[in-house]
Amino acid sequence: MAEPLVLGIETSCDETGVALVRGNELLVDAVASSMEEHARYGGIIPEVASRAHLEAMIPTIQKALGDADVDLSEIDAVAVTAGPGLVGPLTIGASAAKALSIGLNKPLYGVNHVIGHACVDQLVDGPLPERAMALVVSGGHSSLLMVDDIATNVTELGSTLDDAAGEAFDKVGRLLGLPYPGGPHIDRLAREGDPTAIRFPRGLTAAKDQAKHAYDFSFSGLKTAVARWVEARTDAGQAIPVNDVAASFAEAVADVLTAKTIAACHKHGVDTLVIGGGFSANSQLREMAAKRCAEAGIDLRIPPIRYCTDNGAMIAALGSAVVRAGVAPSSLDIPVDSSMPLTTITV
Ligand code: KG4
Ligand code: ZN
């Protein structure tokens, strides 16, 4: 018998994503983004994002079905992001998914967005091995997950205590006068700079942090250190070597992310690492992860960037995994949860 056909809907932030997955095969991945509307505010405005999701939802569903040449009646299950994310945007997606589930009389699965970022890799690189590590890094999250079974057993080893990696890049971008979002601009400048020019602090890497925060991240001290360094130079009337600042800052972020992740792999005997989330586009992280994983004998899997930014495929992929694992469907009155725990795979 053919594997079930799962429709996935993602609306946790500013992308309206709708995708169809059968087994680990992606049939279509349609996306509409409201990013341009947010750029002029220098950040995501939840109400603007909610309105954009509302307007994009039906056209995006229709586009996905049309492009895949699939009729609604062929769908076996509906998966939707239940959290974490912005409450208004999440509610739009959940409402659409519930309506489809009722209308089609097919089961609903409310799933975890962050775990979706790890699961999407199965569509590209095939099933995850028995135990894998997942580093999910974006503007909203920086989390280290140990995945024993993507559908039923995920352990959160650590998370950021303050800013996410992409958020730290965006904040440093602002203080360097770069357009929003600053992350890709810093990446570009950093490639021209010297990463050893300035030794910026590596958060939570001191011996005293090993007991409680071995796998947690903190980037706000680093961001402040960059601000102080730039301020001191400016006050002294000196020019700012922007490329070197960008490179040294990016180096500090990549160093902490990769060092902690590889230490966790060693500690837990894991030899497969998935990196997901929009920040996985970062060149410094990619290079350092590739080098250090090769040295450590760890198989590194990073899906193409279009599957790393928020999308429907990641939610359809996780929906497909939980359906195939025989996980019970969600009830039709599930709430959305802006701070859904990362160990909760389905609600
Ligand atoms: O996953 P994503 O598209 O959106 C959410 O966070 O939900 O991630 C976007 C984040 C932004 O903070 C952006 O500045 C950062 O990832 N980013 C980058 C790069 N590309 C995107 N940061 C550094 N280097 C990049 N190449
Ligand atoms: Zn995300």
C-alpha cells in the first residue's frame, strides 16, 4: 500500500508554507512570505504577519495542490505547526488545518516547529539513523536536540538563554548600520575580514558553566562586547574595521555552536549531525561545522537552504513521520503554544 499523503501547514512566523509529503518524498512545497512588509519596520510585526497569513493561506494551499496535481480528497492527514512561534500567525495556520481536517474528515496532527526543522532533512538525505544530533539555529531559535526517534523521542540538551544566533547577527548588523536582516550582510563582510583580529567572548564556555550550561548558548554578552568595542573605537575617533569586526564576531558564534554540538555528539556517542534553521545559511558556521565534523568522524547533514528557512515541507515531513509511527492524532480543539517545549513532538 502507498504511504499516506500528508498536507503540512506552517505559519509560526512570517512564511505561509504549504507542502505535500508521501513517506519521505516531497511532492510540492509552496511558500508565501511577508518578509518585505516587515523589512521597513526592522523586525517582524505579529499583526502584520497574521494578516498576511490570512490572505495567503487559501492561495498557497491552492498553489500546492495545483502544482502537485493533487485533489484535496486524496489527502490522508493534515499536519500543522502548533508551536513554538507567534500566537496570531500560529492561530491562522491551526484554524486552516482544523477546517481542512473537519471538511475532509481526515486526522489532524499539531506538531512542533523546531523538531520540523530537523525532520525536513529526511526528505533530502533519507531516514535519520537510530540516534542523531540536531542543531536548529535561526532568528528565533538556537537549540541542540538529541533525536532518538523523530516521531516519538526527542531530548532537548540545550538552548539559548537569551538571543538566538540569527537574532544576535541582526542586532550586531543594526549596530554596524547594516540593513535588516543583518545576518546575511555580516556573513558577506566577514568573508573579507580576519576572524582572529579581535578575540570576542564565547558565552557559557567557562569551566564554571560546564555543570549547568554545557550545551546552552548565550549570545547577548557577545553582542554587548561588539557594541563596546565599536563604541570605544568611535569615541577615540578611530575608523571601524567593519570586515574584521564581522569576521571576529561570526567566528565567535560559529565556534561556540560547533564546539558545544560536537562535545554533545561525543558525550552521547552520536555520529550524525543535522543542522537546520535559517541561520544554517551562515558561511562561517558551515565551514567550521564541516571541518570539525570531518575531524571528529561525524556525518554532517545540512539540507539546501530553502528547506532550512521556515517552510511547509518541514511540517509535512514531521506529520508524515508521526503518522507512519502510529502516533495518535491531535484533538480538534488543540490550542497553539507560543513556547511549546522542544520535547513535545505532537500535541
Ligand atoms: O529561519 P529563518 O529564515 O527565520 C526565522 O528565524 O524564523 O532565519 C532567519 C535568520 C535571521 O536572523 C537572519 O539574519 C539569519 O537567519 N541569517 C543569517 C544568514 N542568513 C540568514 N545569519 C548569518 N549569516 C547568514 N548567511
Ligand atoms: Zn523556524
